[in-house]
Amino acid sequence: MKKVPFIVSMFVLAASVFAGGRQDADAKKVYLITMDQMDQHWVNVNQGCEKAVKEIGGISYKWLAPDVKDDNKQIECINNAVADGADVILLAANGPTAVQSALKEAVASGVKIIYVDSPANFPGEQTLATDNKAAGMTAGKELIKALSAKGVTSGSIGIINTNAATTSTTERENGFRTAFAGTNFKILATQYCEGDAARSKDAASNFIAQGCVGLFGANEGSTVGVGSAIAESGDSAVGVGFDKSDMIMNLIQRGALVATMAQNPDVMGYEGMKSAAKVLMGEKPTPAYYDTGVSVLTKK
């Protein structure tokens, strides 16, 4: 990666801002590579990146993502970004280990890595993400509170997750399970549906058929599936989820979900791009782990 003196780099960035964000041959290349293109969550991360690019200037920005969650397809995205001369990659890793070799090659080529939402087990300049374990515990407490309000203090709980490898969602599940320690509820074996809403709905329906009193969706697609299954069953179970989308908010308004843990994906993208600009100027972004926060959204 070419090293640009600090003063010259600042001039290039500032000049681009005053030119209305016009990019030239000297613009640095920053890529956002997410897990997939399905979830509104990633659309919002991209929008945060785009907002920062307009403010900063001097950056050529592209969003790449597989059509579905797939390690090999994400590796291909990383390789394509490197081949195109990427200077910085903002990455939401599909799993902690699958992309390690691709990232090692990228860094050897001079590319800097910043993680958004979900890191890999490979050193990066910074990670910007939700405190997923704490947020998962909050989701569990919200479900316990909602069940208690219905007079339910025991029974089976079902979890719909993406897969067993994605760091962010496994941490959410771990936090969720922690909330039930010492209660009379029994958490059944997790069902993995790769964040696909249709598959998640089928798995949630099976949980309901088994008599589960509560369900948890660990990401957007999982949550939509949980809420849809509960709505179809006549609200026979209580559901909580993760992420925010129009569909999820509609399910909450209908009473099919009692709450969702809303991340701030736009902040991940916006602050991630700001950190990329710092890296391009030779600075180390701080803090090493940037907690982008979470909010509990209910019908109220």
C-alpha cells in the first residue's frame, strides 16, 4: 500500500470535500464486505458508510456481499477487493476462521482490515460492533418479563440462530441462555437456519408444535421467522428477537413479537468509514473495540 504523507493526504481529502465529494485517480479505495445482501441491517451499514464518504471525500467506496451467507463466496469478495486495489476493507466476517487465509493474503498486499458487526480471529485495526453477549442477556430478560406477565414461569424455550460459527450471533445466544440461569425454563437445542426467514419460520413452527412457551431469533431473518410463526399459530408463544427492519416492527405492532434488540448498523458503517479515513492517514483508530450500542424496541 502506498504511504501518503500526512499533509498531502489531508489536502487530498479536504480538496475532495470542497469539490462536492468528486473522486479522482488518487482516491483511496475502501470496500465494505458484509455476510450477505438479504438483511436490511447490512443496507443500513452501507448507508452509514455512504454518509461518511460524502463528508470525508477522497475515497472510492464499494459494497460487496454474497447473495447468501457462504464462506467461500465471502472469501471471493475479499479476493476481488484485493485484486481491485483496495486500501481498506470493512468486514463483517461470516465466521471467525474461514476467511483467515484470505485476510492474511490481503494484509500481505498492504490492505488494512477494520471489522464491523462481526470480527474474524485475525488481527484488525479496530472492531465496531454491539456488545452481543450483553444484548442477548437483555433479550432473555425481556422474554422472561413478558412470560411472567402472562403468568408463565416454566416451560420450554426455543432458539433460532444463523449458524454455530458466526461470532456475533453465538455471543447473543450465550447471553440469552445466561439470562435463564436459575429459572424453571428449559432451553431446547438450537436450530440453525442461516438467517433465512422461511427456514426460520419452519423451525419456529416446529418449536411451537412441541409446546414451547417462548422463542428467540438471533438475527433479522431468524426474528422475522419467529414472529411469522407466532402470528400464524395465533400467538401461542412469546417471541423476542434481534435487529430492526420494517417487517420486524410490523410483527411487534401486531403483537407477534414483544421486543427486538435494535443495533445501530448505521453507526457501525459511519464510524467504521471514519476509522478507515484515519487508517489511510497513518493513524490508529481508537478504541480497539467500539461498542455501537443497542436499544430495546417494543410496541410502546
